[in-house]
Amino acid sequence: MEIDIKAKRTWAQRRRDRRAMFERAGVDDRNVFSAMCVLVSIVLAALLIIVSLMAGSAMASEIDMSVIQQIESSGRPDAYNARSGARGLYQITPICLQEWNNFHPKDRHTLDDLFHPDTNTKIATWFMLIRIPQMLRYYGVPVTIENMIVAWNAGIVYARRGVVPTETANFIKKYRRMA
């Protein structure tokens, strides 16, 4: 029966051998270890981000924004709702615009900018596909089409509570019929 000599080496011996190898290469092994720790941390963080984005955007990518646009404004970029102050193709509200401006300080917009189709579409897409799933995950609410539409149409508070107002229930029915 042969005994594996490498298995008999102690941890200290293996460490001395590793240090000698790094010294011959002109590298400080403490720097290598630190760099490896940083690299592993970065890879793990990236994997966590990818997994969380996939979990949220798998449902988010199923949202048909052209249907949302048709329900909100019938495709009219000049649409305006005096009661809510919503403007443009996707009927972006002042609260949604404020949220955009808070998250994008270098790309701020005014209420009048919401009548520009490109600006309105950019903000609506960001809000529906990025911001709403973030808020739903934060509050532990599943990222589903229905929850996203509830948060879009009624507000995140309703999605958190699991309450669907009548107007929002009708919005969901229209969305399903048109999608």
C-alpha cells in the first residue's frame, strides 16, 4: 500500500511552497490572495445581479408596451389628463417624471417634454420594465404582468397590498384582450 506523500504535507509546508513559487515569479502572495478575493467578490456580485435581473425581467419582458400605449392614449402624443396631470403617449404622471429625474439627474425632463413621443416612451419603458420590477422585488411582491400593471396604473401601494381598484381591473382586462 502506497502512501501519498503530498497528502502528508502539512498546511504550513504547502504554504511555504506556494510562497516560494510566488517569490520565484517575483510576486507577493498576499497581493495575489487579495486580488483573488476581490475577483471572487466581483464575480459573485455580478452573478447575483444577473440572476436578480433575469428573475425580474423574465416577466417584465412579456409586457407589450405598444398595448399599454394604446390603452393610455390611443397613440396620441398630445393626450392630457387634467385630473391626474398625465401627459403623452403613455400618460406619464408628474410623480413618475419626478422619479425619473431623481434617478437620472443628468437626463432631467420637464412636464412639457412628456409631449415628445421619444421622451415619453423612454420614461415609460424605464418605469415599467426597470423601476416597477425593482419596487416590486423590494416589497417582496412577485414580478408578474398583473402586479406590474397594478403598480403602473394604480401605484405601488396597491400592488403591495394586493388590492386591484376597479379602474385598474378594467385596464388589466383591456390589456389581456389587446395583447
